[in-house]
Amino acid sequence: MNKVEQEILALMPALRRYARSLSRDRQDAEDLVQDSLEAAFAHLGGWRGVNLRGWLLTIMTNLSRRRHRSAAGRAVFAELGEADALEAPGREGDPLERDRLLAAINLLAPEQRSVLMLVVVEGYAYAEVADMLAIPIGTVMSRLSRARRSIAENLNGRNIVGLRRS
Amino acid sequence: MSVSEHDLHAYVDGRLDESRRSEIERWLAQHPDAAAEVAGWRQQNDRIRALFSVDAPHADDARRIAGIASSRRAVRLPPGTGAAAAAVALFLLGAAAGVLGTLGLATAPSGVAAVEVLPAAARASYLVYTREVAHPVEVGADEEAHLVSWLGKRLGTEIAAPDLSAEGFRLVGGRLVPFRGAPGALLMYEDASGERLTLLFGRNEDNSDTGFRFASEDRVQTFYWIDGPVGYALSGEVGRERLERISRLVYRQL
């Protein structure tokens, strides 16, 4: 295994987490990780040699958006029960509330969702996100703002009912 | 003091320096509506982070990465062939676009039954992809479980890869293909001599099953049939008798 392969190996848990944060369920997330790894190795020549993690997350963001576009029109509410699949065993918190949060996240437009996750979960600064996604920082801020308001509205409103498997 | 929404997000995300943060805190103390919204965003952050925590590494990660890396190395061309290879790739892309375009695969022909477009779609996929040397499939047979679950998901119904070893064919892998403007699945098989078959799965909305049908153009022959929500088409150049035998083998397993 060469150096880049070892570095990618070390990043696998982080890649998987980001994939899950963009995906409806674990299978989608695994598919996204696989597609991203293949795209990364196909385009290693295009990597500038710095910030491997940022480069991989950018690839994943783009693939995820394309995938959402091709899946557009798929029923949203029918799959809310899938939220259960993302739940890690033994995690604290009310499972019903967790389902409602996931459902609210699943309603976000893909480009809002990726900005939110890069900022909140991956811990990137706004300017870094702008750089990674090649968008102006104002766009980062407006997507972040819309994502937060949309989640808050959906959590406070009655338009989401968490589906549970009994 | 002026406070922008940018400041409020930066406050929530811990992106302000100490002095600006105290300023925002003083401002929030006097603006309860904004303070409530900001508190909500903070709580959102905590809950989202709790939702997506990092898993332990998987045991097979190293093998998986090495596999992808080596499959990329295997198709890398020797130096100097770059321009020629690019020309070939462009030609193949053009040919693919031509074939798909001519047969109307790029868009959904409304009002045309799945069974009517199956043989032409199958023939086009067969011609385009079995001639590919470097990338005949998107996902190889070494990841069969992933392959069938992925394609099944795109197709909207579970599929399985039939075992054709009784006829000397092994699974090469599969790929996503367009079928009537929607996702279809293509599996490819190969025998020891390098002869290839393709099995096309396409979504069927019409409420009709069919028996085996046969189509032939030039040397490419196709057996196709509709079974509930899915239309199947097996294409190859192995002679009608053998192709029919393999089709029955497929049919029995699906």
C-alpha cells in the first residue's frame, strides 16, 4: 500500500460519517463511499497534493448531489421509517426525536444539507466550505441559514411524524 | 452595534473571537426573539453531531482500498498511448451516443410498451458494453452482493445475478443503463473463450407477462420476456439454440 492509499485508509471512518450525513440510509451511504473511492482513484492526478480529506469530501459532495438529482421524484415520506437504519446501537436520546430530526434533515435540498454537514459535523470554516464547493461565501451562508430554518420549522411544525417500526 | 445574520451563525458555530462573541451575547440579551432562534440552532448543532458520530474502522477497509487502487492501476495505459486512447474513448462515447440516440433510449418513449423496446435496448447495451475492454462493467463480480443490491435499488425491485456456470459463463459484473428514461440494470457474463452475454433488466409498468420472444439482427440475438414488474433480455452471439438454453436457465433462477 502506498502513502496515499494509507492516508485514505486512515480517513475511512471520517468518509463514512460524512456519507451517512448526506444519505437517507446506510446502504446509500455505503454506495456513496464506494463511488467516491472509485472516483478518487480515477482522478488522483487531479489532486493537488494538499488537504486529502477536503478533496475527498468535495468529490463525495458532488457525487451525492448528482445522485439526488437522479433520484428526484422519489417519494419522501414513504422512506421515513428508514431513519431507524441510521441509528447506532446504544446511543442516548429519545429515538422518536432522533427520527424526527432525521426526517427534517432528509427534507433539505442536497446543496443545503452538504453545507450544513460540512460546517456542523465536519467542522470546516465558512471560507473553507466556499473553497471546497467553489461557491461564494455568501452562498454558503444563505444555504446554511435556509438549512437551519427549514429544520427548525419542520421540527416545530406538525408536518413530520416520525415513523417507527413497532 | 450592528449584528448581521452572518454573526449569529458564526456565534452558533464558534467562529467568533472572544471580544466579538461577548458583544453578540450582550446584543442577544436584549433581543429575545433572536436569542431563542440562536438557542434553537445551537441545540440543532448538538443533536446533529450526536446523530453522525464516527464509526470504528471496518476490518476490510484496507483490502477494499487496495482492490480499487490496483484495479485502477491495471487499466492504466503505458505512456505515449494517451492521445490514441483518448481518441478511442471519444469514438466509443460517440458511438454509444449514436446507438442510444438512434434507438431512442435516451428518452422515455411514452405510450410504447416495455416489451416493444426491450430487444432494441438490449442489443444496444450489448453492442456498446461487451466491446469495452477497460471498463466493461461499473461494479465487478467480486462485489456481487453490493452490485445486485445497488442495481436493485436503482431499478426499484430486488434482483439477483443468475448462476450460468452450467453453461460455462461466469459473472463479470454489471452497470446501470438507461431504459425508457429510467434506471435499468445490465449484468455481463463471460465464458473461458472471452465470449460475452448481457442480461438487461428494465422496469415494466404494463400489466402483462409474456412468454419467451426472440429477436435477431446481424449476429446479435436476444431472448426477452416480461415477468411482473421487470422485463428481461438476454443478448449474445452464441447461436439461437445455446442462447435459448441459457435463457431458460436464467428464467428458472429469477
